[in-house]
Amino acid sequence: MVDRREFLVGLGGLTAALLARELGGQQQGNFAPMDQNAYRPVLRPAKPNATPQLTVDARDALEKELKCQCTCVLDVYTCRTTDFTCGVSPAMHRDVLRLVDGGYTAEEIKAAFVETYGEVALTAPVKQGFNWAGYFVPSIVMATGGVVLTMMLRRWTQQAAATAVPAGSGAAPSAVAASDVEMARLQRALRDDGDDD
């Protein structure tokens, strides 16, 4: 059986390993060789009497939902504003601008990018079919882990309370092995110490 300290140390080590892997994966992804040939034009004819449907802020929010295709791990907005060596994100940005000017909505623009690149054009999976598991399974796993951890902690505290010595009972903890002579000597010392007050 694993004691509480070993469990908490193991849990801390697992958490640290997962964080290191996640942070390491992000850094490696950003420094991987970029595929400057990954760009494919997303062209759609402008709508009749086209007027832009998106504000600049809405357009930037849309670009944060589109993944840059240069093999980095960034969205189009972040890649084009932070990585000036990438030629893919500025080209994708120009496509977004052209579609916005053509009167397309955010959903229509995302659909055009998915049609051209596939679902990998999105930073998050589409909320349909099996993709729902990606949204719910992590929460369910975390909630289950919390319940299990709470139950284990309660059991450990109940076990600790059962083995604890009540104050003033004079009983020794079960973990201490003392002879009757030693216990009598200890009780005399405690009485003599109490008489000094």
C-alpha cells in the first residue's frame, strides 16, 4: 500500500513531468523548420454588393481560431504578429482580408479555410460527432480524479485519527513499543512535573 507522502510526491512528479512535456512540446513546435510551401490560396468570389461583416477586432478573433499551416503551433494572428520569418501566416491573413471585404461572415470564412485545408485549419476541433469527446473527456477525468483523491484523503485522515492518542489519556501511541516499567516511569515523571506548577 502506498502511504500519503509517497502518493503526493508521485502526484507532484507526474504533474511536473506533464507540464515539462507540454512546455517542451510547444517550444519544439515553434522552433521546428517551417514549411513555407504549405500555403494554399483560399479564394471565393466577392458577394454582390459586398460590405464587410466583421470589425477589425472580430477579424482578429477569427484569425485566432485559424491555425497557421507553416507547421508551427500558433494561430494565424499570433504567428503573423510575432514570427516575422513566416510567409504562410501573412498570406493566410491576406485571404482573410479578401474574404472579409467580399462580405463573408466569420463562419463562412472558417468554412472556406476548412474546405481548402481540412479541419487542421482550425485551432480547436469542430463541435460535432466524436470531437465532442475532446471537450468533455478532460473535464470528466479531472472530476473523477478529484473525487478519488478526496475519498483517499478522507480515508487516510480517518486512519490517522483512529491511531492518534487522545490528549490526557495517558495511553502511548501504538507505534511506540514501551515496557510496563518504562510506562510507569514516564507516568511518574509526568505527575512529578505537574506537581511543580
